Amino acid sequence: MATINTEKLSSARFAEATNAFVEVFTASVNFDQRMAQQDIQGSLAHAAMLGKIGILTEQELTDIQHGLAQISGEIERGEFVWSVKQEDVHMNIEARLTDLIGIAGKKLHTGRSRNDQVATDIRLYLRSEIDVILVQLKRLQIALLDVAEREADTIMPGFTHLQVAQPVTFGHHLMAWFEMLCRDQERLQDCVKRINVMPLGAAALAGTSYPIDRHMTAELLGFSRPSNNSLDSVSDRDFAIEFAAVGSLIMMHLSRFSEELVLWASAQFDFIDIPDAFCTGSSIMPQKKNPDVPELVRGKSGRVTGHLMSLLMLMKSQPLAYNKDNQEDKEPLFDTVDTLINCLRAFADMMPHIKAKHENMYASAKRGFATATDLADYLVRKGMAFRDAHEVVGQAVRLGLNSGRDLSELTLEEMQGFSLSISADVFDVLKLEGSVAARNHIGGTAPEQVRKAIAVARVLVGS
């Protein structure tokens, strides 16, 4: 097992030891050790740059590289011993490196500070995790496309105010979810542009007097460029807030999906069946099948939104430059990352197995007079003003309500009692199939358009 010095590297300034409780209270190593590999990655690039400008000898650079490689292996194997006395991931790794290679380990910190070091680590970490999130998001997008294609002809009611409005296809409804995820994907990719700026070299807040080559370090770490202002570099957490905002939007979308799945799986709607593998039972009611996965995802959306608020409040009153407050940025970020990945994965695993109950969806669309607008449009095409047509259709709906029949089930004579403009061809537009087929334009619910949208989407996501 690795051993490290227990004495604090910054202890020379102080006349007395840190209070034991304060030592634990101010330490961040219990959670920021998650960024250990990013810290090592940044140190390797910094060391290579120090070697180039002559701060490190060739042998010192080699020793640092070998030492950091050994530490990386110890961390991956779970052999590394973390110490609260070293406060954070940076000091723990530096102390272990010094323990392994001696004074060369202490020279590594030349020309940098923990302030620019942690800002760099967070950016490297988020950049890497966004790649993972995008993979899970794409899995969900592909799952939605597969189900939408399977259900392109499946008729269901479309709702406004949770009241039956017009018939749509289930495939069209799922493609609305897909569009939300496309915006999420674009926002994540755009967020990376602001993340991918390198603070390393800003040092504590003013830069450094050493002749560092920040462009070299940025290139080694895959950053698009070095940051422009040292004060802003160490104190900026806009990129973290932006990521949390994008994460909140993703979770809001997943929460909306969840709400509809929960409703549709209820006995009152009975539109879908969620597979048993994604549900649980009741401890006392044997008949229950609870949609726990969508319910939990719906609940976790508030958690991520809370993290966004936490980060905004964290930054709102901070003067330039770095402040210890910023230690509080990591736990909300880490939990946002974990929550996003887990919720997207759960949905991507679940969606391909959602079963649509076609007959129930169709019957529900018939019950709500979903083709009323189609009748109004029919009368307008016959030359009637829309407001007059609206009145005529209202009278027909009232008759349907009183007699317990859908508009398509009224007789031609009954319909003509409201307007002589109505003829036998009216039943073509009053059928649910005719209604959805008539919306045959880009963005419409017609099955033909749904399939075209899916084909375009598959090219977009590469499936």
C-alpha cells in the first residue's frame, strides 16, 4: 500500500496545528479524489512544459513521469492511501510523488497554484464526462427512433390541457421527445466550447514570473486555447453553472417523459405496458405494478435543478479571485453528472421494451371528439367562415355528447341538420385515420411524415 507524509505541505507558515475538526471540515479529498486521473493528466502536461523551458532537467522530468504513472496505477487498483491532512486530491498526489522520487516531486508545482490546477482538473473532468453523457443520450435517441418507427401508424389522442384535442400517432409523439433530446445534445456540445479553455498558468491569480508556454500545455491537454485573464481563470465557474443548466434541462425533459409514461401506464389511461424489469410491486397490495423507474427519474429532476441553484448561489457574491467557497462546486457537479448518466441509461434501457396498447389508444382518441377540428376545416373548405364552422361543429359535438356517439358515428342526415354544406364525403375526414393522414406536411403527424422524420433523424444521430 502507498504511504504518504502526514505533515501538511503548507504547515511552515503556521505556529500551531490545525484544529482536528477544522482539518476534516475544510478538506475536500473525500470527494475531489474523483478527479485524480485528470489531476495526473494536467501534471504530466505541466511537467513536460517545465522540461521544455528548462525548469526541470531531463532526469527530473523522467522521474516525475514514472512517479505519476505509478500513482495512477495505485489509484486505479485501489491501493492509494488518501489523507485528510493533505486536504485535497492535488496535495495527496504531490505528497505521494515526493515520497516516491524526492525533491523532483516538489519542483512539479513550479509556475502553478492549486487555484489554476483545480480549475483545470474540473474542466478536464467535465469534458470527459460529457462524452459519456452524450453516449447515453444517443442510446436513448436511437431507442426512441426504433419505437417511433414501430408505432408510426398507431393512433392515439393528442392532448392540450390534458384534454383530448386531436388524433396523433404514437410515433409522432415519441418524435417530439426526440426533438427535445436533440436540443439537449446541441447544448451539451456547445457547452464544451466554454469548458475547453485552459486556466493552467494563471497560477494563484496573477500569472507567474516563469517563462511558461501555455499554448504548449493547452495543446498537450487538448484544450482549444489558454484562458485570457488570470483573475478570471482561477475564479470562473460559469462553465460549471452552464453545464448544470444544461443538465437541468435534460432532467426536465426526462421528467416530462416520465410523467407521461406514469399516466399512460395507469389503469385510467392504460395506453402502455412498462416491462416488469423496470417496475416494482407493493409490500401489501399484490396486484400493484408501480412504474418506479420513471417516477424516480421524475423525482431526480428536482435534485439536479437544486444543484444548479446551489452553484448560482455559490458564485453570486464572490469577489475576485479564488475563494474557499469554490470547494463547494464539486459535489453538486459530481452528483449532476452521476444523475444524468444513470437516468439516461435507465430510459435508454427501458424504452425499447415499452409496449403500446393500440386498441386502448384508438378507443380513447374516439371518445374525445378528436376530429372536431377536421370537421371545421372541412366546412371552411366548403366556403364557410371558420367562426361559423366552429359554431356548427360545437352543435354536432353537443349531439354526440347527448347521444354517446363520436362524430363519425352520427348519420349524414343529422349532420346536415347543422349545415347543408355537409355531404357524404365528410366521413373521410371524421375517421381517425383520415385525420392523421391529412396532416401530411413537414412536422405533421401523418405516418408518412413520421417515417420521413425518422429517416432524417437516423442520419443525424448515425444510427
